[in-house]
Amino acid sequence: MSQMRAVLIKDEKGPVENLYIGEVEKPSPNPGEVLVKVKAFGLNRMDISQREGKYPPPPGASNILGVEFSGHVVEVGRDVTEWKEGDEVLGLAGGGAYAEYIVVPKSNVMKKPEHLSWIEAASIAENFLTAFQALVLVAEIKKGDNVLVHAGASGVGVAAIQLARLYGANHVIATASTSEKLNWLLSLPSGATHAVNYKTQDFAAEVKRITNNKGVDVIIDFVGQSHWQKNIDSLAVDGRMTLLALLSGPEVPSFNLVPILYKRLRIQGSTLRSRSPEYQAELISKFKRDVLGFITSSAGDGPLKIYIHKVYPWTEIQDAHREMEANSNSGKIVAEVV
């Protein structure tokens, strides 16, 4: 059996120091799959949770970290006619992207836009698909809606802000923890229209001030417990909130249900990694049709831009994880396979 290099975890879980590059068996594509030689992969907070043993990959997925990548096809499985050796792609996986090679269903890769680098392409799939699903499919954003995006400087947050603008939102309010992040979000060409420091300001009061007491129609939240009551206060009548993570905790004590009833609120959780292959294929198809063509580099002139915080060689994967754990990034952290 041929071997490949991959980022592995000593003892299968643990602190950042347990990450190392070792050798594992190189995968082969089954019918309906493609084998991609990875050029770069994006980092996501779920990678930290999985490394710590708190977020196992879905059944059948690789135990190797990483859910988004760019690279070129080197082999296709039987019955695959859409792709051929040499095709440049970006893609989404249940795991396995922190490696030299990855196998994914043929429907989970998209043609890499020629104007994007490997680094830029590697940062698209998880961020933009998650934001597209949460904002467009789940929350059903409409032109003229007011939108609140928490963790605004994160990869998904930046994608959600830009998508809200693309879909015609009125006010797009972002929260973040530092003035540097807030100023950066306001400076982006399709960035937030307003920004709030959730550590020093009451974001619910700011939302009401900005919207003349109407509230926001859509909230994209990653935080959970600590933001819950203010989120409910921030929502307008018929407001919709999509929960993507629970970074501050899952339990909300002594919660009053009355506003949910009388404001007719719709609150829905949304995940992507655990979705069925059929669901992911349909989501990717919609995304390719409606969004992918709008994405450019940060220097481009399209309405959706890619913002890279920092690029690490994958040999420095421990430092890349430390950067993400420090929550200091504005934009995406990407690792390059060298």
C-alpha cells in the first residue's frame, strides 16, 4: 500500500502539542468518488474541538482533521465522468483535509475559479457554504431585512456579512471583541454597516437604536448562552435566528418563553458536517449556481471577497492552531501543504 503524509494527533486527542505530521495509508477512490492532491486547507474551530476529543467526525469520515481544501484531481472512481485527472478543484469533506491526498464524493468538489489562488480557494467551502445555508436557506433572508451577525471577524462571520449585503439587507450589524476587528469589518467594501463591541456595549440596545426600535429580522449566532437573552431582545416581530455553535455554553437558565410566542420568533439550529451526502450535494449545487461566481480575491471587484488572515506551512500546524485558539484572526487562517 502506498503511503501519504498527514497531520495526526498523538494519543488521538489532546492539546495543540499533540499535532504532528506522520504517515498513513493513501486513500483510493470508490465508485462516485475523486482523489484530490491537496494544495491547501482551511482551519475551522471544529478542528480544535475534534482535536480535543469533543467533536468526532461523522460516520464514515476520516479521523484526520480538516473539512475544506483546494487541489487537483489525480484519480477518479468508476462511473465518474464529471471530473478528470488534472482538474483544479476546491471542496468540502467530513474530514481528512489535513493531508497530502483526500477522497471525497464527486459532488463535493467545485471547479476552482481561475482568478483565485490555491490559498484563496481553500478558504471558501466551509465558510461560505455554512453562511449560505444559515442565512439564505434557513433564515430565508429577504431584501430590506436587518441582519445581526455575531463573531463578525471569523471566516463564517465575514462570509455571512457579505452575503447579507449581496442579498439586499438594509442594516448589517456585526459584533466582535476588539476595536481593531470592528474597524476592519466597517472598512470592508461589502462589510458591516454597523459594528458593536459585545464586551463593552449592550448589543441589544445598539440594535434597537440602529433600527429605530424595530429590531433585526435575522440573527446568525455562534455563541449561545451568553448572547441568548439579548438575541431574543434584538429580534423583530417574525424574526429568525440561526444557531451555528454554542461557544459560551448550551444551557440558558430561567428563560422567559413569552417573547418567542408574541414576537412569532423562529429559532433553528443548523449544522453542515453531519448532513447527508445528498443534502450536501444539493447545497453545493445551489451555492455554485447562486454564489460562487460572485467570489473574488480581496483585491478583486466582486461583491464577495476572500480575506485571508494568515497562511502557515502545514509543518507549522501547531502555531496555526494556537493562532485560532487565541481568537486573534480577522479573516481566514489557511495552511499550505509543502
